[in-house]
Amino acid sequence: MRQAETPNRARPRLLIHPGRFNPVRINSLGAPTARHVRLSLAPGCTLYEAIVKPLAGIGIRNASLTILGGAFDVLSYCVAPPDPSGQAVIAYTAPIDAGTAYMVFGNATLGRSLKGEPLVHCHATLRTAAGELRGGHILTEDCVIGPQPISALVTSLEGFNLQQAYDPETNIPLLQPRKEQADD
């Protein structure tokens, strides 16, 4: 292949977190048991409500979800470009309003926020009403499910909690597994 025919490919950027390096790259705990649930996300609810309320009703506080796709009356998301302040590798943008949109596919994690409240962290691919493909971090409390239920496959994570906690290496809060306490 001649030089002129070589595709122009940007080099991947090297990500170096601002905090002290942690040689443990993946923190994990095993779930001794799990439940698999097919969840119907209710029309007219926010994505957050449609996940948190029914799962709490069956005793699921921590889970991994696959959202199989469906229409939203309102869909907001953000992306994570490099943090211009240098305090972290990334910083979320202001919310991007996709308006009426279709979620092609999404993955979500249910855990607990820094304040101990339910937290739904979701990334998805979406198609706008204009047909543009977009994707990013979904703002679950702002997104309203359209007129038809959306199916989600849920795997409960039992025997431990997913708790948002400050991570000194990345300098941002992350969901991290921790052993259940008697009062959890």
C-alpha cells in the first residue's frame, strides 16, 4: 500500500490519572447468589424511577442491567471529554438534550450514591429523531420513557453492595464493591 492510500488514524491518547497509581486495577467481590429478572420499564416514568422502584419492591438494591432498546419522550445525556482543569482525566459535559429519541441499547448499574441513595449509572447508544447516532452517559433522572414499555434484563448482585466512593487515583467518585454490613 502506498503512503497516500494509508488511512489517517489518530493515535490513541495516553490516559494518566492525576492521583497516586493503584496497582490493583479491578476491585471485585463474588456474588454467592444472583437473580435474573426481566423488567418492563414503565411508560411515562423516568428511567431512574422505572429501574429503582420495581427492583426495590423485590429486594434488589445492586444490579447490572441490559436495556434492550426503546423510545423515549425525553432523552438527555452527556459525554466525557478530557478535563480542561487537569483535576481528572475526564469531566462530564453539560447535559445534551436529544429530545424524542430511541435508545438502541444500554447498560446500567444500580448501586448507592455517596449519600446512600439509589444511583443508576447508564451508558447507551441512541438515535435522535433526525436519525443521528449518539451515545454517552445517560442522565437517568431526566429521561422519560415513551409510550411503550422497554425491556431490561437484570442480574442482581447479592452478598455485597456497589457503593459510590471517592477514588484517590482518578480523583472522581466511582461505584466500588464493598462487603455488606449488618445494617445495610
